[in-house]
Amino acid sequence: MDSKKSSLHYEIRQPKIPVEHPPLLILLHGYGSNELDLFSFADELPDELLIISARAPMSLGYHSYAWYSINFDEINGKFSNIAEAEEARETIAAFIDEMTQKYQVNKDKIFLLGFSQGTILSYSIALKYPEKVKYVIALSGYINEDLAPGTIQNRLYRKLDFFISHGNSDQVLPVEWARMAPEILNILGIKNVYKEYNAGHGVHPQNFYDLKNWISERLKS
């Protein structure tokens, strides 16, 4: 791994089979986690993928990181620091370009997989920079309208494709928030599939099986 020279620290799994311009999958973990969390199932994903799991830049303590702060007060309740989130979005967007160039990947097969806070940023990146990614796996998150782009780019949105999933007993991010995403994406003409699982704030085994198949199908297309 040569991540010290990059804008974000990351773990990498090279393709298990020779690929000249490999498809790229970037993993964005959730609040309070780290790059090893989602990376733990990297070996179970398709062999031709180049998989990169990024670490969020904000340290919360021992092996715990965040993309932006989540604060709490008596008036607003729990709320996100939007300025920090916007900065994180720009950092990740630049990181995607960095990895795309460094590893000479197939620019038509770039996947972004987020969990929770990583999903919120994945939505924001895809909607602001649809030219940078094609496929988005949005796990246990939602579209934060405060992070929506000022300009709608319907022409570029036509190539986007989303896999969205959520636990129906999620006590961290209500499933009702996640259910709004397909409605918004449909209005924008963005292809998407939405699934719910009997789970809390985590990835149900069936969820992983389904997202793995979803990725495999798009690698073949």
C-alpha cells in the first residue's frame, strides 16, 4: 500500500485476476468506524475489482474516524456539520480522481459504496459530480438535501445506477429517510433499485448477497 502519499489513507485489494484497466470500487465507512470495517468483506467481492477503502480524515479517538461532525443541542437535536460535510465531499471527489489516475482504472466501471455517513456523502458526490462515478451502493443512509447540488445535471445523471438498501428496524437513521431516496432519484431519471431487510443499522447477510450480485451483473454489462 502506498497511501501515505495520497490525500486519504486507504487499504487496497488488487484484482485477483490480471486486468489491464480494472473496474474500481471505493468504500466509504460510517461515522466512528475506519477503513478496515467495510474492507473486511473485500475478498468476497468479484475477483476483477480493484478495491480501495478510504479512511475518513477526522479522528474521534482510537481507530475511530468520521467524515464530518455530528453535533447535538437541545434546540436542534442531532445535526450534521454541513460545512465539514461539504469539505469531505470535495476531498473524496479529488480522491476518486487520484485513484482513477494512479491505478489506470476503467473509467466506465467506477463503483462507490458507502455505509451510513459514507452513503450520505456518496449520494452527494454522485449528484454533484456524476461524471466521476457510474454505480453507487448506498447502504443505511439517505439523501441529505443540505448537500444537494445547486444545479441539476439531468444529462449526466442518465448513466448513474444506484443500489439502495436499509434495515427496517434501523434506530440510527430511520428507514423513512431512506425511502425518500428512490422517489428523488426517479424524479431525476436515475436508475435505482431499493431493498429493505429485517435488520438494524448494519448489513444483513442477504443484503450483502444482493449487492454482490448487483455488482457482478454490472461488471458483465
